[in-house]
Amino acid sequence: MTYRDVYNSVKYWAKQAKLDGRFTPHGLRHSGTTELLSCTGGDVTLAMNYAGHRDPKTTMLYDDRRAAGMSEAVEIVSRGLQTANAKRTLPKKRRASDNY
């Protein structure tokens, strides 16, 4: 079976299921790997074997939980900065006569 055969099969079955969107073999592989990472709490070794990856860094690209965690971290830091800026008072400018 060629890649084109698999691609056409995926398209055919998506159409039969009345699914909208772009379906590709790689998209299904990505979804499966992402779902496996999510269901196993991020078991990279299992997902790596499932996807046939040699490098865990490649598998981690499929971990969509990273994006959610990153946006949460950015939000926390942003709130902290806003709080710090609200509490911070700028020092008054010193006049030349204050030095004497």
C-alpha cells in the first residue's frame, strides 16, 4: 500500500462518516499520539513506541498539553507582574538642592 492509497482511504472513510475537515494519515497519527499522551498522563515511552519515534523530543511535539501549560504559566507571570507594578511606586525625582 502506498501513502496515496492510505491517504485516499482516510479521505473516503471521513466522507462516509460525514466528517468535515481535512483528514490525513499524519493527522490521524498526530491525534492518536496526542490522545495517548493525554490518557497516560504523558507516558512518552509508550507514545514513542506507538508513533514509531526514535527521539522523545519528536514525540513531545505531539504533546498538546504543553501549550495549555505554557499559556497558564504566562498568565500567572502576567498577573504577578501586574500586581508588582501596581504596588511599585517610583521614587521621587531628587532636586539638586537635596544633595547639599
